[in-house]
Amino acid sequence: MNANDIMTRSLNNISDLVASSDLSREYALARDAADPLAGYRDMFALPDDVIYLDGNSLGPLPKAVAGRIATSVDEEWGSGLIRSWNAAGWADMPRTTGAKLARLIGAQDDSVVVADSTSVNLFKVLSAALAHRPDRQVVITETRNFPTDNYIAEGVIRQCGDRHRLLHIDDAADIPAALDDTVAVLMLTHVNYRTGAMHDMKALTRAAHDAGALVIWDLAHSAGAMPVDVAGCDVDFAVGCGYKYLNGGPGAPAFLYVAPRLLGHLEQPLSGWFAHKDPFAFTPHYAAASDIGQFTCGTPPMLSLIALDSALDVWDQVDLAILRTKSKALTDYFITLVEARCDGHGLELVSPRNSEKRGSQVSFSHQSGGYAMISALIAEGVIGDFRAPDILRFGFTPLYTRYIDVWDAVDRLAAILGDRRWDTHAFHTRKAVT
Ligand SMILES: *Cc1c(COP(=O)(O)O)cnc(C)c1O
């Protein structure tokens, strides 16, 4: 029985209890009772007084991580000291944690490492990709890509002597037509951080390859949110975050994927000693590792890496098809409830209405009140976030978000909008991090 069958069967069972259009709180409870992923919530430390709809920005703490970190500090660092680089497997962890993560993005064995930040990893793979297509000048991105991706591309181009040009595409529909024989790299984020709109990874990768270009996918809002198939889509490079849907902790190391067919044929400029083929030979000159280790750089931040490694254990038995089915159901449900209960307050859906075309978040825009509305919601215990200039963003993480959380969040949003309690000076005043 596949994921959809299981979910459909669950839905059939509860449809006897409540009609599918029912806006009642009981309907949400019935759906939770039929949720095949319900058991995972208990693996996370979630405060009782919070409805957390921001796991797309900072995932919560998996309960097992605290103990694992304590052990690593006390035993591996405290007692093992430098011996732990060997005895506790520290030195291998960029690769072993990468291998754990590989299943979540459909990567082959030995093609993923965990290292550095997404920004730094993008620097490495974009540099490698441009060096691999020396006769081509153009890097394509989207104007509304996450800013760091475009900032890094500007820096890489400057570093390469301004021989390349960054072409910003405003409308995703125009990407295929822009792919010609001047394009070295198509650099896209699979799911847009503002709107949640999702690209067709397979079709765009094929279109880029047909034009002779290489492809880099940023999976920051995909890994842990849905099944991804980098091998099946024949992706060249991918990068992504450890601290969003993967719950690796604030500033967790990021990941990086390179297609095995390219490994051994690339250069990346952050040629640190951990990316050397034999770091402890201490040779005077650099010789790149021929495996994915070439895409690390220096000594990994072990405590952060251990936290991510432990957080990834949560995923051991998770069926990603079931995860995706629930993600679509949660986001559809949120849209239905907001439109039914918050009508007339100026909120406009900016995420695709078709769940097949969006990731695991829903965004609404509001002309002037977005920031204040999110602030007021947070004060009521519902944590979403605001993205300038006008977006209220809500992330839905199927491992721990319940249907009742969706219902209660919308209930509080409706209350805040109903009496305009958001419209105060305090709620309009911006904090440094939104
Ligand atoms: C969150 C995010 C990043 C973050 O990059 P850092 O280097 O971790 O700060 C990068 N790209 C995208 C698309 C993101 O959503």
C-alpha cells in the first residue's frame, strides 16, 4: 500500500465522522487521530504554550539531541580529548553524516558532505561549476532567489575576474527560453523562501543540460520537507541547510551534493587541508581529495555537526511520500481556514494554490500590517515569521505539526484581525531578526 492509499484510507475512516469541508475544531482532532505520522511529534521538545509554524526557518530541538551533545561534551571532548577525532569518528563525520542525509535528497552513497554554511557551500560549487564550463559566460538565477544565493554569485563572479554575467530572471516561466549556449550554470532554489513556489527540478535540469549548462539546486526549503531525487533528476550540484526542516540547531552545518560522475574532475577554490587527499601527510602543496571530501574545507565544528547527526536519526523510518501527503494536506487546510475565517482583512495568498506546485509553507501578503500581525500572533503563542516587504510566512512541518495546531493558529489569527489588536505601535516596531 503506498502513502496515498494509506492517507486516503485514513481520510475515508474519518469522513464518516465529519464532512471534509467541516471548519469545526472536531474535524482537526479527527484528522490528527488518523495521522500516520502523529507519533513523531513526541520526538521533539516543543513548548506547551507555543504553536510553532517556523520550522522552515529554525527547526525545533529533537529530544535525543540534548543527551547526545551532553555525552559528546563530557565523554568525547572531556575524557577522550584529541583521541576522539579517531575513536569517536569525528574526522569521518562530514562524510558519515552526509551519507545519513543522502536518502532524504535521493543522493547516491558517498556524494554528500556536511560542512560550512549554505552560503559557503554555494561559493564552492558555483566556483567549481564555472571552472568546469570555461567557455561560457552566463549564470542564470531568479531575481527573487534567496538573497545570499545571488550575493554569493556576485562574489564568485568578481573573484573570477568579472568574466561572467549574472542574469536575473523575474518570471520563472522565462527560464527555459533563457537557456542558450552562453549559459554556464543554472542556479535555482527548488522552493522559493518567500512564496513557497516549487520548481520542476527534473524538467529544468533536463532543459539546462540540453543547453549544455550545469545545474545547482538550493534545497534549503526542500530537504526534510518532501522527497527530493537529485540522482533521478540527474542534478549536477546541490546545497542546503541543516537548521531548517532537518532540525540540526541554530547555525547547523549545511550540506553539499556533487553528482558522482563529476567527482574527480572538478576544482573548488577553498582548498583547505580537510579537502586534501591526505590531510595528515602535511605535504607542502595542495592535492585535492578525489571523493566528495574535496568539497569540505577546514576542521568541522564538531558539537554542531554532532547535533545535526543526532537530529537526522529522527528520519530513520520516515516515509517521505507520507510526509509529502501530510504536508500538502496541512497547507491546503491552512489556506481553506484562513480564507474562510479571515476574509475581509486584506490578506492575499501569494503561495501557489495548487499544492503540487508549492513546498511546505504558505505565505500571505498584507499591504501594511504584515509585520505587526506576525508580532501580535507571536505574542499570542503562534510563531510564524515576516519576510520583507509584506509577507506573512507560515511553515508546516509534518513530523510535529498537527491539524489542531493549524486550526488553533487560524483561530487566533482571526481573533487578532477581528479586533485589530495587531495595530499598535509596539507591534509595528521591527526587531533586528524578523
Ligand atoms: C535559509 C537559506 C539560506 C541560508 O544560508 P546560510 O548560509 O545558512 O545563512 C541560503 N539559501 C536559501 C535558499 C535559504 O532559504
